[in-house]
Amino acid sequence: MQQTYQYAWIIPLIPLTTPILIGVVLLLFPTATKNLRRMWSFQSVLLLTIVMIFSINLSIEQINSNSIYQYVWSWIINNDFSLEFGYLIDPLTSIMSILITTVGIMVLIYSDNYMAHDQAYLRFFAYMGFFSTSMLGLVTSSNLIQIYIFWELVGMCSYLLIGFWFTRPLAANACQKAFVTNRIGDFGLLLGILGFYWITGSFEFRDLFEIFNNLIYDNEVNSLFVTLCAGLVFAGAVAKSAQFPLHVWLPDAMEGPTPISALIHAATMVAAGIFLVARLLPLFIVIPYIMNLISLIGIITVLLGATLALAQKDIKRVLAFSTMSQLGYMMLALGMGSYRSALFHLITHAYSKSLLFLGSGSIIHSMETIVGYSPYKSQNMVLMGGLTKHIPITKNTFLLGTLSLCGIPPLACFWSKDEILNDSWLYSTIFAIIAWATAGLTAFYMFRIYLLTFEGHLSVHFKNYIGKEKVFFYSISLWGRGASKKINNNFPLSTMNNIESFSFLKKKTYPIDDNVRNVIRPFITITHFENKKFYSYPYESDNTMLFPLLILCLFTLFIGFIGIPFNQEGLDLDILSKWLTPSINLLHQKLNNSVDWYEIWKSTVFSVSVAYLGIFIASFLYKPPYYSLQNFHLINSILKRGPKRILWDKIINSVYNWSYNRAYIDSFYTRFFTGGIRGLAKLTHFFDRRIIDGITNGVGVINFFIGEVVKYIGGGRISSYLFFYLTYVSIFLFVYFNI
């Protein structure tokens, strides 16, 4: 075992081989490298598989021995200051390493086909290799300085990958927004790290925890300063894990390729903030104000993320807000001191959300096969519907991930989320009510995605579609009814925006833009160039994209069983508790070996009932194509005209506007922060140009005029100079002697 731990330093270095080799070979043999570019995906998968096997081996040994291993070497030594670099292998490190490698392998396999026709294929895999190195270096770091270095490298990779298609203005703006927002948190993180070094004199985790706890117990440190430093460190986690109020970058980050969303914005990079709080929990747990702050930010993010996902139309943005909400659950658990529950949900959510993001990529890939669909329209759920017959494997895998995230047993997220919900009752009744209500909202918006995307029918009637006449079709929206029209070849797609829709909430009709589901869509055949076949419908993705979905389905089905509290007499603890024993001992917490199955099943029934309620409401409102119309007619007939109908309209419109406009937080930031900074910049520019430059230019102008006047006085005659000299002296003497 000791021999295995000694070679753990190679974990972050192995994936670095790919970007280095790609850069060198591209420089030496550019043409050959581009022609043989598919080999680099195989190499990336192979190297990350080696890291995964090594990480699993370390984890098995750790479970058997319940040990923590750390190795450091000196980097900078100067008098009393010593900076060391090294690696730390403990349960948290091994969990994150396995998550990064397993999800990373699935994403790389998926990306080989998804990015096959992209001109920047090699650049994509180079970025991915560098990101894997940065993330693995972050989770194996043994001190705060080392974490900060890799923290910034991860942020740089995120910037590059979000803006991978930098020629798109939206992608370029999104990566800048992510970079600037994360810089706010990272600046706080740096100040907090320096503050803790000033308090303890160490960056190493073991020394830091021991010294700090002794200072707290002996009351030898200023509590206000300690709380400030801890809050600054927590700000870094808030930005990286997209917690309120620094969450605004995550939905826009969906402008990057879908595999990127699956890897870094669902399973790994956004989990770095959770990792940091979990790593420093022995530090935070003795500061009550910080623990309360962590739980408060967590519960706000839980509710905010769920409400913002309710009315979004972009499938990836709904999943992004869902990720934000689920990360809030993890942050809430850490704030409550439920270390095991937080990490359990981190594991289960990573696999389920990766499955959903890759599934959404398969949907987008299939929708782009319809001519007239831009990459932006192909992500719009309200332009979809009836995909079940055309992409059945994607549909079934997506449904499995949806049920898991909704908390339906026995899927993965049910076990972890239910544990957090139970712990919340012991912490705060208000927090518990919000957490349970959000579980119902999660089921609602996740099944809204599923129903809008897969259910219903593609009502297509056509004749001789390879001739001159083309037939267009439509699908029905929750918010309005469209009308099918037969349109000739010269019909411009832009005129679809003028179609009118009847709202079920108001009598007034509104023009529908091309972001609404009942836009008339063209039915045109396209050619799939690889298979030389004609397609008139969306079609299933290739096997290299479906294989990762199927593997992640297995994780979604079975990974939750590692945390089931099966610990009766004569049997050992559950795998997760045994795995986390060294870290839990470090927190001075005790595992609850006695399990009350009655209480577990009672809470399970309640949580599952809440989830099914959300599913039922979503089905009642969104099951296309006709149920939603009948249900809204039913609601309207019950309410009729009067105060109840007016109140119903106001509630629905308010919720919809709140969600669709992202709670107006982005608008608030744009007006007060961006606008304020621009106003300050204009004021500074005015002061610089008019005041500073004005004084400088004024001095020059005055000197110019004085010189012009003086040059006419000097005529070159000595008699004139003597006359003026004597005149000035006489005047001076007269004034001097008469004062």
C-alpha cells in the first residue's frame, strides 16, 4: 500500500501528456496531425483510464485501511518562511478523483463523435487534457497555496472551454462573464488564504487545522477577523459553485459545447467550491457564523435555482439552473455539518446530471438534422416535441436521469437527497420546508423538460417532398395555439414571427417570436453524408455518443446503493461511511450506527409523494399536444371572469416573468454595477480630460501668451532696457518707503 501511495503524484501529470504532444506534433507535422486527429481522442481516453484505475486502487486500499497519506517536499525556504508542495490522499481526494476520471472518460468518448466535424477538434482535446490535469491537481493539493494555483488554472480552462466557439458573440460574452464573476470570488479566496496564514503561520491543512483549533479553544484570536477571513475563503467557493449571488455566469456558460457542460459545469468544476468547503470544514465548523452563512447561502440557492428553471426554454439552461439548485443542497448540507450527506449527493448528482447533459447534447444533435434549425433553435424545448419515436435510446436514458434527479427510488439521487432533507428537519424547520418544497419544484421542471421534448406527435402531412411543394407543420404550446399553413418554396422563414397566438390567460393576442413552440417548422429532407441516407425526421445519435449514456445509466441506477445505511448487527457499515471514516474522525463527528428503518421509510414516503406531486402537476400542464389545452380550458371555466381569474392571471404571469427573466438579477447587476462602473469611468475620463489636462494645457497657454507679450518689449537697445530698469526700481523704492 505504501508503494502505491508513493506514486500518487503522477495522477495529475498523466493527462497533461495529451496537450503537450498535440502542441509539439502540430508544430512539427501540422498536416499529418490534422489528418490523423482521431487518434488523439483514443490517447486522451487511454490516459484518463489509467488515472481512473490508479484512483480506484487507491480508494480500495483506503477503504480497507482507513488511512490518510500525505507527502510534501520543500519548494521555497527563507528564514522562518517555508513553502511546501505535495499531495494529500484522503477520502475526499479519492472521491473527487474517481468522479473526474469516470465522467471525464465518458465525456471524451462522447466528444469524439460530437466534435468530429469541428475544425478545432484538436484544440478541444488539448483543452480537455489540460482541464483534467488542473482539476486533478486541485483535488490532490496538500496546502492552500497549491489549491489556489490549480484553482486559477481550472478557471482559465473554464474560460477557454466556454468560449471555445469564440467567433459566436454570445460565447465570447459568456466566457468573459464567467471569468469576471469568478475573479470576484477568487480575489476573496486569496485574501482569506493570506489571512489564515497570518493567524496560523501555515498553509498546510494538518498544521492549519490543529493550530487554528487550539487558538479558538484558547480564545487567542480575534473572532471578527477570523470570521472575515473564513467569509472571504467561502466567497471563492460561492463563485466557483455558482451560488447566490455569484451564480449569474453558469446559465450563460451553456454557450460552450455540450460535452463541456456535462464535464465541468455539472460534475467537476462547479463541484470545486463544494470540495473547498468540505476540505476546510474542520476550519469552518468551529466558527458558528460561517456555518450559518454557508447553510443560508445554500438554501437561498436551492430555492432560487429551482424557481429560475421553471420557465426557461433552452434545455441546457434549465439543466444549468438545476445544477445550481442541487449544488445548493450540497452547500446546505455542509452548512448543517452533514459532511457525509453532502459528499453522497455530490457523487450521485454528478453521474445523473452528466447523463442529462449528454442526453441533451444528443437531442440537440438530432434536432440540428432538420434544415432551418440554427444551433440556437435546436436547444429550444418549445420547438421540440414528439421525439420519442425517433431517438428512443436517448429518450429512455434521459428519462432515467430525470427520475433520479426528481428523487424517485431506487435511483441514485433519491438516497442522497432524502438524507439531506431528513437532516434539514434537525437543523431548521424553515430550511426544511423550503428544501422539501424545492424537491417538488425539481420534479416539476425536470418533467417539464421531458414532456416538452419527447412527448406529443410530429404532425407531418406531406406529398412529394423532393418536388417544388413543401409542407410545414406545427406543434402546440402551453402558452398558445398555432395554426398550420401550406407554404411554397419562396416562403421566408423570418415571416414565421408574425403568427398570432391565443393566450389562455388573457383575451389579447400576442405575436409569437421564433422562441415559442408553435412556430411553423419546415419539413425538408436532409442528407447524412456519412451513411448516404436521406432523413426527414430527427434521428438517433451514433453508437459512440450512445455508449456513454448507457454507462452513465448504470451509475445512475446503482451508485446510490453505496450509501444505504445497511449496518445491522454482524454486518459492517455502509461503504460510503466506511470510506469517509478518516475524514469524519477529523471533524470529531460520530457515525450513527443505529438505523431507525421506520423513520427512514416514513420520510421516504413523504419525499417521494412531494416528487410525484410535482410530476403530476407537470403532466397536467405540459403533456402535449392536447392535454394542456383541455386543462387550461378547465381551469378557465372554473375561474371564469372575476377576481379569482384576475388573481390567477397575475400569479401565473408574475411567476413566469420572474423565472424567464432570471429574477431580474442580471438586469440589476447590469444597471447598478455595470452601469455604475461605466458612469464612474466617464466621470474619471471627464476629470482627466477637463481638469488634469486642463490645468496642464492652461499653464502652457499662459506661458505662451506671456512670452508673446515679453518678446515685443525687448527691442535690442540698451537705452530702452536701462529706462525700464530705472522705472521699475523707482516704483519699487517709492512703494517700499511709503508703506
